[in-house]
Amino acid sequence: MNRYLWAVLPALLALPGLSTAMEALDDRELGEVSGAGVGFFLDNFYYDQGSASAQVSGLKDSQGNALTIDLERAYIKGEGSQRGAVDSPAQVGTPLHPFTLKVVSGAAAPTLPSGTQALQLTTPTWDDPLNDTHQYGMWSFYQGCLYGEAGCTDPTLAQGAIDTELGGLETTRDALLARYQSVGFLTLKSGIDQDMLVVEQRRAEVTVETNDVQGAYSTMETRYAAAPATADLFYSKPAFGEKYGCGDICINSAARAYNTSVDSYQTQLDELAAAQKALGEAWSAERDGYSLNQRATDYDEFSSLCGVPTAESPTCVVGRIQKTKDNRTSVVLVATTLQNGGTRFKGLDVGVEATFSLPSTAYSVDGNGNIIKGATTTRSDFFSINLEGFTLNGAYLHLWGDSAGLQGEASLQMYADKLVIGTCRNCTDANRAVAKNLYFDINLGQASLQPLSFSVLSDGELRLSLPSVTWSNHQAFYQQVPKSNISIGNLNLGGVDLGSQVVRGMRVDYLEMRTVNLPR
């Protein structure tokens, strides 16, 4: 086991049962610590702004008016603080589960290119399922309700929910297997590939015809602009896309040329419509009693559920079904641990309340519908945000430098029991936005295939980027670059339940972000 230098606030070292195991290191002992890294945690602390005031100024709105933000309240306390009302002590990490900072390579950071070392910052990691952010976050999403609240004391609700999802996926799989039982999936794919050759050919024809239509339209625009207001003394200039009344026998050459361009444009439209019809017919080509569109959709659906078929009668060893089975294992493990009386390491309660003072102009409408600008006064808007039971276990950041500059990869593993956002000072949660069971699994960068790049531009602005996937690395990219997931067990807006919200399997193919210095 690596040795760590414990960095703790001196006033916070009184851990019952552990204080005798912690000793101050003198200069000689500190000098003997080499390459082991640093571990740190914070114990028995809290922060409360209390009656003190803080103000943010120097900001302006879109009209250039000054905007002032008064921070009325801010706190960081232990879970159960009742939104800062109770001075519950907070703890971030423990001696056995610290934040760590060290240099890593090899097995400790397997995605790094060979011979590369990185500076690694990790948040506390736990082996038990209740404090493993991924496992508990997965369980909480399927649980839906906030565990421990009224009506949410049965941890197996999550198991029932994931079993229902898994059953639906397996039903779809079985229906696809039955549909193509007499054909086999390899034969199915072969037929799809053959028919897709026709689709690609006709798709190319549609592209050609589309370009011809655009060219004909441009010519018609040019000739319409050059056409006279009146042709042959009698025929006034028609609406764009319509022809002069003299038709193909116009004496005026500009009018005749415009009429010809209208006919050419219509001809190209007809040819495009015919090409699009032929493309639609290609997608309707039938084999084994099903259209190409149906067969291709079914094949993609089965590949998503069970992985790309490698046999006529494949089994689901990968894909969404196997992934859901793996998730079910985590869900059942968390539920069982809770049923057996297991408890989580307490998280943090974090909150801030602020008042925004900004100019507000009253407008009205007179009897004629004219907008009348009224007096400008200063309006005060209230905003609060409270995060309850917040943990950041299992996250990491790797940083290293090479010829491309500062590179990195990061994984954010965040869970919170509840997030409450309000714009009213004296109201209940029925008038606020309340999200329960928040789980953020955000992954940015992969050292070998898509490193996260940090740089400073010539104008002093910061740049954050991820290189785009290429044809040469796309297969490895989609197999190895981690996906990101965001889930909310339940979202309530103004007393109306919107149910669970989830984004799964999100992967960033390309990213380009930079800061911008806003004018004052």
C-alpha cells in the first residue's frame, strides 16, 4: 500500500479512535517521503456566512446597466443541516478514504500512452456499494423517490423498476429473433448490404439532382433580376417563378431568357422528385417479407440490444441487455445492503442565497397600439440554490504535458439527494424546482484516443478542446472512450411531478470551448 502524507487542518485532527494513529512529521521524516503522493481529508468542519454580507459588482446587463449581486447567505455543512439552519459538522474524506494527489503511470492509469506519466488527483473511493457513486447513483435513478422519505422506505423499488426495463428489452429481442428465425442474422445482414448498394447509388443521384435544382434556381434568380419591367410593350413583369405572358415567343431577349430559366427550373424539380421517388422505392425493396427500411431498423435494434451478430442465431453477450443486467447486479447489491441496515457516508449540504439588483423599465401600450416607455426603477430579484447530501466519490483528473501542450482526462462522479432552486424568499418547495436523486457521471477525454487539451490563446483567453473522431480510430474510439450519463430520479416544478429525467450513453465526438472577455 502506498504511503501518503496526510494533510489535514490542525484544528480538525480529533478523530475518535484514530487520533493516536496520526502523528506530526518532522522535517527529517517529511524528507523521507518520496514518490508516494499526498493524501488529505477534512473532518468536523462547517462554513456559514451567517450575518456577514458579500457583494459582487462590476457586472452589467445587455443594456450596459450595472448589475449588483448581494450574497445574503452561504454555507457548507454536514448532511442534515436543514438547509444551513443546524450547525451539523461536515466531513470530506477519511483517513482510509482520502483525496489523493500523486504521479501515476501504467496500471494506475491504463489509458495513458506507454511511457507517459500523469499527475493524478482523485476524490475518495469506496469499495462498499452504498458509497460507490456509480452503483448508488444507478440504484437511486431506478428507485426514483428519495430513500428515507415517506413512502420511500422499500429499497427494492429500484429492483422492480430495472426488472421491468430488462423485461421490455428482452421481449423486443425475442420478437426480433422470432421474426428472422428462418433467415438468420448473418443472411439478413448480407441482404441488407446488397440492397443498400442500390440505396447509396440512388442517394447519390438525389444529391446530383439537388445540386442541379440549386443551380437552376440561381440562374432563374439572376435572369429575373435582369428581366425588364414590361416585355413586348404589353406583358408586365410576373412574380418570381412565374413566366411572362408572351411565353417562348417573347421578342425581348431578357424576358425570353427568364421564361426559359423557369422551364429549366421546373424540369430540374421534376427530375429531383423522380430521383427521390426512386430512392424511396429502394428503401421499400422486400426480402423475406420485410422492406429494407424495416430490416435495417430491426438489425440495428438487435445490434444495440445484443451486440453486432457474429452467428445466424446470436446470443446477447454484450449490448444494452447485458449492460442492463450488469446494472441490475449493482441495483440489487445496493438494495440488499440497505435492507441489511447499511448506511452511507454522510455528504455535504451546500447553499447560497443572493439578491440581484438591476434596472427595470415599465412599458405600456396606448389606445393606438403604440408602446410607451415608462419610468426606470431598480428591481430586486431573489435567487437561492440548495444542494443536499452532496458527494464526489470516485472522481479523478489526470494531467500531463507533451508536444501538444497540457493534456488531460477527467471523470466527474457526483451524487446528491436533492437540488432545490428557488426564486421566492418565503415560500415552500411547492413553489420551487426540486430535483431528487441526482447522479452525474461525466467523462471528458481519453488519453490515447481523445486527450483533453488545455491552452492559452494569444489574446490571453483560455481554450478547452477535444479532437474529433477520425476514420482511422473510430472503431477503437467507440469501443474505449467512456460515455457520460446524467440522471434525475424525480423532477418537480412548482408542485408538478415531471418524473425521472435521464441522458444515457452520451459521448463527445468533438469539443471546442474558449473563454471570451466581455466588454465592460
